[in-house]
Amino acid sequence: DCEFALAVADAWHGHGVGFRLMQTLMRFAREAGFARMEGYVLAANHKMLELMHALGFDSRASGEGPELRLVSRSLAAPIE
């Protein structure tokens, strides 16, 4: 398994940069032999949670507290 972290400058929000960066990270992780990817997202960050859902990630409560969601996805499925 591997963990991701992603930050996009405010000026680039809404331009698809995060989507393309995540697709690239997922492809590289799969090519490196990782089977699953996960990361933490602020529960209040609805745009990021929507992005993760669009990329096929599941979201669940984290053990780190109610302000964080743990998102995860198998890398075996096609990455579009």
C-alpha cells in the first residue's frame, strides 16, 4: 500500500490539475507494484472528497478523529 498527499495552489483550483495529478500518481504507484492507495482528507473539504469519489476512492471515518476522512482505492482497477 502507499499513501498520497496532494496540494494545489488556490489559483489552480477548478482547472483539473488535482484530477490529472492524482491520475499520474495512481499510475506511477501501480507501475511501482503498489496494490492500494490511501490518504487523509479534511471532512470539511467537500471538493476534494468529490474528486476522490470521481477517481473511484472509497471514503470512511478515520481513526484520527471526526475532522478527517480516510480515502482509499485499489490500483488494480483501470485508472481513467
